[in-house]
Amino acid sequence: MARNPFLLGFLLVFCIAIAEAEYIKYKDPKQALNSRIKDLLSRMTLQEKIGQMVQIDRSVASPEVMKKHFIGSILRGVVNVPPQKDSAETWINMVNDLQKGSLSTRLGIPLIFGIDAVHGHNNQQSFLTMLALELPGKDPELVKRIGAATALEVRATGIPYVFAPCIAVTKINCIYLVIDMNTSQFMLALNFVCRDPRWGRCYESYSEDPKIVQAMSEIIPGLQGEIPANSEKGVPFVAGNQKVAACAKHFVGDGGTMKGINENNTVINKHGLLSIYMPGYYDSIIKGVATIMVSYSSWNGVKMHANRDLITGFLKNTLRFRGFVISDWEGIDRITSPPHANYSYSIQAGISAGIDMGSCEEISSASKERHADNIGYQCGGWTMEWQGVSGNNFTEGTTILTAIKNTVNPKTEVVYKENPDADFVKLNSFSYAIVVVGEHPYAETVGDSLNLTIPDPGPSTITNVCGAVKCVVIILSGRPVVIQPFVPLIDALVAAWLPGTEGQGVADVLFGDCGFTGKLSRTWFKTVDQLPMNEMARTPIFLMGLLLSCFFIAIAEAEHIRYKDPKQPLNTRIKDLLSRMTLEEKIGQMVQIDRSVASSEVMKKYFIGSILSGGGSVPAQRASPEAWINMVNDFQKGSLSTRLGIPMIYGIDAVHGHNNVYKATIFPHNIGLGATRQVCRDPRWGRCYESYSEDHKIVQAMTEIIPGLQGELPANSRKGIPFVGGNKKVAACAKHYVGDGGTTRGINENNTVINRHGLLSIHMPGYYDSIIKGVATIMVSYSSWNGVKMHANRDLVTGFLKNTLHFRGFVISDWEGIDRITSPPHANYSYSIQAGVNAGIDMVMIPYNYTEFIDGLTSLVKNGIIPMSRIDDAVKRILRVKFVMGLFEEPLADRSLVDQLGSKEHRELAREAVRRSLVLLKNGKSADELLLPLPKKASKILVAGSHADNLGYQCGGWTIEWQGLSGNNLTEGTTILSAIKNTVDPKTKVVYKENPDADFVKSNDFSYAIVVVGEHPYAETFGDSLNLTIPDPGPSAITNVCGSVKCVVIVISGRPVVIQPYVPLMDALVAAWLPGTEGQGVADVLFGDFGFTGKLSRTWFKTVDQLPMNVGDAHYDPLFPFGYGLTTTPANSN
């Protein structure tokens, strides 16, 4: 079809015209508000949306930053200004420059510039604090006028948004500066009720009475303008460029925290919260407040910044607030303790709770000086700087001293002395004295006080002056302070609170130009011991509380021994102890930490449930059994000193004997015995030697190690209940659940791809038998099953292991196992905790950053993300194991067992295990030329190879250190070379050369040679291998020796390795696996004292290209098949 270029051009222009017509919709003030919002939102990218949710400090803002990151708001905390004593023009220029950056973005969304204007534009001009404004009898209209004046002063500096007022009951009103969409300014309003004057923010509150706080919400129309009569409830309103957006804060209850500690917990029922702390917010929303700031505090243990029920459920849904909710400065960071410990979780919890915009601040401190002539002390905190300042040079204003001089008769001599002594006062014949004392400036937590005393020299000034002359004392403070001891000395006492820059107002009333009319907005206590004390408090309530407390304590004491009584049924003991535990104590039991970060103090403080020694984590190099016992007992004493005295479990990797401990007996690794339950299906896997076999039947049979470790299960035992038979037995851990021996290409921590039938029939049977035999614990695998991380697999951990198999011991993670749920590890630790614990992991091997885990899990529980029932299930299981281990009866180590370490009996057992683990793969180049057993008597024999005289190589990984060691000094034992020398006839000369050349071998006329080669030590991922070759000089040693003299090759390895190219050269071949410390067991069989009886527990491949290859596979074509092994008879039986 022919194309019409004119038509195409017309359509293009037409489409562009439509686009242009639509583009201005959200910028058109004639459009309905919701239409503008909807249109703009539809055009925004995720990056632009997230940028709008961000509020940054002025110090890090620039036009470039605003443009690049689409920042929604800037704040100027009280410590961060343009040049000191800056003009309004300077402020306007700064705000406008930043705004131009925002307007230059694709959609041109303006920023909001916000500022703390908590008692006027307190970075420029200060009104008296909210505590002084919220007095009964004061006209709320005055507050409205202050709000209007503050709005004008804030707008004068180019700012449209203020962080005020504070709506806390007894927490001071703060002013919040807010930028509207046409200019860039903002303001702040405070709505909190201060219920305890020890709180460092009490002066920011209007009163302890919610009615006064409600009345003082009139500051909002002053700041924002009168809301039109037809306005929809909850929709914010700002009336033009002479008004600012306000912020009611801090939502909700921060004025009632325990002991008045800032950012602490407010303990009160919902009725109390709604009736005392919420009314100011009702009125603020009705008056169209633009924004609401969330409190740092908690309500009944739940951080307000993470409280979805109150922020979204109540504030947004019930009260229908339609402005935006903003965090306090770094408020979401403080969801965790310590702050910023798990920032990913904090973001998740804060945003999900309903916070719309995030914020932060800086810190500065004030110096401490006199009050009568100090504008800084008159103004208090939140003045020019966060903590306030001292002196008279930071802004304009009138000190009380100057006001007095301005007011008295010109002939009246005014003498000022900061702290006169009594003699000075008496000698000067003063008509009267005015003493001005009080608190030094402070803000927030810095102002928390448990004594509320007037700082020195205030008390001595009152005593010296008022004891010598008639006096009036003026108290400058943000709250009631201790004054009772001085009242009898005083002729008149005035609470001036924190009056701000206009000290002349004090003189106006003091000298009678205006009358005193103010009333206390909060109770003035006698002593701090009475606190908290508010109008509605009644003594009988506390007496009744004390009586009930004593009654219940008496009952508790009578019941205290139930869980400690071994005669009680197991479930009774568990239930009784669990009922007594706090959340903190329960979570502590779920924590396992490494020995290196443990101490008796840590055990006591955090109620830690378990300590482990990973590979190489020891009290000291070559530590004795006594050193180990002392260390373990010291840790245990810390646990026993806790309130409930719950003993800890000390765990250690003892995968082939007590392999971390010097002089311990090191048995052959499981590959040679074939306690872990994994079925190794691919020898490229670096943990193959930890598996008994590729055949689940062998793995099942080898679960007999569990009764050896734990003791024989009593005949009447219930399936799934763990059992440990006394202090000569230990709790075992079957690992790694499940399928880690079948990962793709044998890569450690990789994915096992297999259907459910295959998983249950190949990899699961070892766990069936372990549970039947009463295994105490099961460790989860790092690997995944069909893409799902086992540490997060609720179906297999809870659904199958716990519910179907009825396992009643506890499930433990691997080392940092929950961290690895995400990739990269620890990328989202909060999610990892949630996924791991909800999957069914009961104890987490952390092992170092335990406080991060404790804080994260505590927060997840308190916010309902992890149910308490899951915590209780985990702790029940942990306590069950501790009870069956007898730890409550005998928590400390038994020193009588120290001689068992490396005992002769155990070494003989290890030697037997070596003999029985050896597999003879070749014996002679023909049936008529058998080489083994070797003759002990010969003129001269050669021993070659890197592994012949290396105890570390014999033992492999997980020996003294995680990855194992090289050499003969790591522990006690017998190398294969030493064993050979011990076995042959004394007249037989044994020559050892690690890698001899062929000429050396030929020229020495050896009767035969023994070549010992193999893998170097490794553990876990470090052992993953795609080639499985014998490391140099192993291949050359085989070639040089076996090409020149009769030889037997002994392979030391944790799995089959590439050997096919060398087999034709050999006369005999022995798979010795990783035999451990007792190398004499190799010589026992080699020289015929015992016969070869071992069979391959896994297939020996020809080439790695065949892998994975297991018995029964269609492509099965091995070098030596599963179950293969030649036998010999002992030489003395011939």
C-alpha cells in the first residue's frame, strides 16, 4: 500500500499535540486535586517515586543531588544553617537554588524545604516554649497568633514547612516547617502530652492534660491558615504563600515513656493511649494538618516507626489522615538496637508500617553559664542549634537582666552578680533581690534526667541571696525541677519556663505592668521519687499493685523448683520453664555463638543458648583437656548465673574423633568407614569424605554411630524424642539436612535437582534411622533443593522433618547458614532471619554478630512477622535436649574423664578402623604374581611419596583446624612411614625419598617400593574439584618408582581420584582414604598381620567426564565398581 508522508507527518504532529495537551494536567491548578495527583503519579518512574519519599539534610543537598535523585524534601535541623547570623535573603537564595535543581527534573516536581520551628522560627526568632503556652486559662487564640507569626517568619526565609507542633501530652510543642508545591517552605507543630518531667523533651509539650494539648492545636490554623468550611476531613490545607505546612508530632505516646527516658517504651493499654495521647491528633487532623511525624518511642514494646497497626490502621484508615507521615531524624534506623544494625529490615518495617517520607538530623551541644543575662538559657534547646546555645550573641533578643534595667526607675541602681556569697548580700543593703536560675539548654535524650535538680551554682545562689534579703526566684526550665528545699527561704517564686528572646515580658509582669494570670499545665512534684505523678494518679492503685506483686512472687517462689526437679515429667519441666521465660530469654536460647566471642558476661547478659568451637577454635594452641574443661565451665557459670539458670550447650565439630583437640584420637573420615547423613553422589564435591557412601543403605547402617555417641535408646522410648545416656555420652547432630551430597556437579552449597521421590528414597533414609535412634539435633544444609534454599525450606524442615517424621529434637542452622539464604550472603539479614526461623530452624549458628541477630529477631517477633508460637516451639525443643542431656542436674564438666582423651583403648579402636577401611583395588599384574602381603624381611625397600611421612595429610580436613594442616607437629599419631619402620624386620633397610627419579630407583636394587600419594587437606568448598587429579609430585613419583621396581601405591584421599593412567604401572593399589592418626593400621594390613577386607562404598570412575556416576546409572562403566574390593588372608595363616 502506498504511504502518504503528509498523513504520517500529520499524525505525528497530532500525537505530539495530544501529548502536550495531556502533559500540563497535573500542573493545571484548575484541575481537581485528585486528578492532578493521579496524572502525575501515572507518569513517575519507580526511581522518581522513591526519591519523593526521601528527606535529606541541607548539608548534603545541592541542585545536582536534587536533580539526580529526585529528592522530595530537604530539612534544616537546628544545627545546620547557612552562614551564622544569616539574613532572610541568604535563606531564600539557598532554598531557591535547591528548588531550581528539583524543577529541572523531567517532571519538575518541586521540593519541600522543612525546618524545626518549635517555638517560633527558632533558627532566627524564638517565642517562649510550648510548656509555657499550654497553661489552663491561656487563650488558644494566642497560640494561633504565635503560629501565624511563626509562619510569616519562616516564609520570610523561603521555607514553607515546619516540624511543629508537638502534640505529646507533656511533651513540648514543636513547630515543623513544610514546603508547599508552589514555594518551598515548611513548618512544625507539636502534639505530645508529657506525663513525666524527667523526660528531656517535656518543655516541647503543652501539658500533662490532653484537653490543653487539644486546645493548643489552634497553632495549626495559625501556621497553615483557617481550613475552609467545606473541607473533607483529613485532607491537608495550606492557605497561600504566607502560611506553612505544619507537622503534628510525635505520633504517638512519647510523652509517657518509662521514667521519662527519651525514645523509651510507653506502657499503657489502648484505651489509655487513645484517651490521653491521641486527642491532640484528632484535633490536628480536623484542622487540616499537612503532615504527622512518628515518635522514636515504643508502645508496649513495639517501635512506633514499625507500628503498622497505629500508623496505617488507626491514623490513616480510622482517622482518615490524608497528608503524609514522616519519620523522625534517622527514625527508621532506630527500629533496631543498636540503630542501623539491620537497615534493610528497618526500611521494610518502616515503609510497611506506613511511613511515607524518611528524615535525619545532626548533633551539637550547648555550654553552661548564667541565666539572668543569657538569651541562650532563656530560649533553651532547639534554638539555633539542636541542643541550644549559651550567651547573647547568636540572635537578637532581650535578656531578663536587660529587661529589668529597662523597666525600673532610672535612679534605681541595678547590681548584677552571678553567684554572690551571703556576706556580699548583707553588706550591700539591697532593697530586694531577683534571682534567676534554672536548667541549661538541652534537647531530646540529652535532657533525660533522673534527678531534675537545678544545676550549680543555682542552689547556692538561692541560699546565699534569699537567706540574706527579700527575694523573688525566677526558674527558667523546660519542666518542674526540684525546688521544695528552697521554698521556705524564698519570698516569691515564678515559673518562667523557657520564655525565648523576649525577656521584657518577664519584667512586664514582675514589676506590675501586667498581672500574673498563668496556671500550671502540669503537676509540680515534691521529690523525684514521686514520679511519674499526674493528676489522675491515686495512691491506692500503687498499694494494690504492690500487694498483688508480693502475692504472685510468693507463689512463684513456691513453684520455682518444678523445672529443676528431675522427678517431674519431661514435658512438665519444659512447660514450667517456658512459662517463666521472657522474650529476651527465649531468643537468647536460640543463639549459638563462637567460642572466640563468648565470655561468662556475654552468656549472662544475652542468655545465650549454645557456644561452638568450629574448626580451629580452641582455648589455646595444644590446649590440655583441663584447659578445655576450665573454659567450658567458665562459660557455663555465666549461664547458670542468669535469673533462671538455664545451662548452655557447648558444641564442637567432632567429625572423625575429637578432631579439634591436641592428642585426641583421630579416626578415619566417614568415607573410609562407610556422623554425617549425606549421601555423596558426586566425588567432585569437597565434602565427599564426610559421607559414608553413594548408597543410602550404607548410610542408614552407619547411623549406628548415634547410639555410640548418645547411648542406646531405651526400649520404651517414643519415636522422635532425643536421648542422651548420661555424662559419658554426648548429643549428636545428623547433618546436613537434606540432599547436599547430590548437588549439581558436586559443587558445595549448590542446587540438588531431583524429584521428591528421589529425594526421599536416596537422601532421606539416613534421617529416618537417625530419628528412630533418638538423635538430639539435626543441622540444615547450605544447599538448595530444586532452587529452594534448605535454610528457608519450611516444607521440608517443618512440614516433613518435624511434622511427618515427628522429630522432637532441635534443628540447627549451619555456620552463618541463614545469612546465605540471600545472594550475596547477608544482603537482607532481616529477611534471612524471618525465612530461616519461620522455616523451622530452632537454633542459629550465628556465630559472631549475635546482637544483630537478637535485635532482628526481637523486632520481627514484636511486629508480628514471626509468631510467638514459632519462638516457643524452638525453645521447647532446645530445652528438651538440655533436659535429656542432664545439664540441669550436672551442668559442669566431669574432670574424671580427662584421661579418656587419646587413650590407648581409643587408639587401638582407631587402628582397627583403619585396617577395616582399607580397600585393595589391585594385587599383582596377574593372578600368579600377587604382591601383597609384603614380606617384612627384605634387604632394602623404598618408601616414596608426599603422603608417606605427613600426619596432617593422613588426617585431612577438619583436623585441629578447619582446613586441616600439613606436617607431623599438629597432634600425636603415627605416620605411615613410621608404621612401616615399626613393622618390618629390624634388618630390613627402609629408604625414604619423597620424589625419587627413575635412575635413583634403578640404581639402588630395592626389593620393592611403597608409594604413598594423594590429596592435600581441604574442607567444604575449598575441596570442590572439577578434575580430581592427584597433586604433584604424586604422578611423577608413581611413574618414576613403579616403572623401575615392584611397587604398591597407597592413595590417601577423601574420594576416588584420577588413577586410571597409572594402574598398568602398579603391582598393587590400595585406597586408604583419610586414615587419621593411626597409620599403624595401614602397615598391619600391608604386611599381612591382618587381611584386606574393605569394599568400595562408592564407585571409582575412569574419567571425570563420567561424573556423576553411581551404581545403577544407565551409563555405569567404572574403573572399580561400587562394592569392589580384593581380599587377602593374614600372612601367619598361610
